[in-house]
Amino acid sequence: MSNIVLITGASSGIGAEFARYHASNGSDVVLTARSKDKLDALAAELQDAHGIKAHVFALDLGAPEGAQVLIDTVTSAGLQIDILINNAGFGGQGRHIDRQITDELGMIDLNVKALVALSHHFGREMAMRGKGRVLNVGSTAGFMPGPLQAVYFATKAFVKSFSEALDQELRWKGVTVAVLAPGYVGTGFADRADLHGTNLVKGGGKTPASVAKHGYNAMSRGELVTVNEMPLGFLVNWIIPLLPRRSVLKMIERMQRK
């Protein structure tokens, strides 16, 4: 029985741990990210450890037509994707008007546009077969506005809203869509987002392996939105929505200020 997962941003961090966890169940993986060397090393590791097939497609998903290139490559390889994990994404610290607009728009291209394109194509294929799962990696950032990461927080709010609506549209077709909304995770995210020196990352975060396992299992159970830390989930779902908006904005800005 086919049980192939396509994982974006699979070369490191949570994406690589998704691949390890899925492969440990004896199922094949399709790995994509920009770094071919890292993908090849991960593919070799998984094939040696679990005897599965690991397909590597190295490309820049955030580039113009990047998602379509991936779709065409997967189609040409004759692969049926049973699980789609949209994990690729990045952030960036600083005031919006002080950051390079190319970086801000590139964030939208990867975090939003590529995710939508892949969800559209593979979600439609799953619906036609009457079975499939999509897991979109969001963030607790998607529950609130984020001064000093305005675009990143906004992209994750989009991911949360889009995923919930898509699940409602597809569930009756046998396809579920889940959102994994973790807090800070100890990956290379802080390096690219330039978050070192902020209170947001001071605690070190949860491990990529624990977050990936939590999200994968929640997806398998058909959950809609899951936060990997119970106290944090209570905070973003029940406390922050009740606080004055200006208070929330000031609190988030303090967390992300150097």
C-alpha cells in the first residue's frame, strides 16, 4: 500500500525529523529543499536505517515557479503523494520598513504562495482518490500580530486560516488538513531570522524531533490545529485573545527586541 510523504524544507530541523519519523514506520519519502548535499545525506541515512526509498528533489521552492517545478518533477517521477507536509519557511527580525523588501516578499513567496500551490495540486489529487493527509507547519505566531516580525507572523496567520478552511472543504472527500503551531524550536530558524539576542529564543526551545513527532501524530489522528506545548496552547487560544490588543502588541515587540 502506498504511503509516500512529500516534505518541503526537509534538509534539516523539523523537516528532517519528519522524514526520520515517517521512514521509521517503513514508508517512502520525497525530500525537497535547496541543499542537495544535505538531502542526499539524509536520504542515504534513511535508506540504510529503514530500507525505504528516499527520493531527492533539490530546488528553491520560493523561486518563481518553484512550486510548479516541484509538482512537475514529482509527476514525471510517477510518484503518488499520500501525505504532504508543507514545512519550508523562514522569518526575519526587524522593523518592516528597515528590512529589504525582497526578503519580505520572498518570505511570502515561500511561506504562503508555495504552500498554497502545493496544497492545491496534491490536495486535489488526494480528493480524487478519496484519501490523503496534509500537514502545514504554522506557528503560535499565527495567533497574534508580530511587531519586529510583521510579515512572518502574518504569513503564519494565513497558514492557520487557510488550513482550517481547506480541511472543512476536503474532509468529506476523505482528506484531512492539520496545522502544527509550535512555539520556538531549536533549529536554524533563529540564524536566518536574526533572532539571537532576543527573549523569544532565550529559553532554547523544544527539540525538532519532539515537535515533528507531535505534529505527525496529531495529523494522523485527524486533528485540526495543534500546539506542541499545552501551557502555550492555552495561552494563545484562551488568554491572548482576551487581552487588550495594544498590550499584546507591546508584549510581542518586547519579546523580539534585541
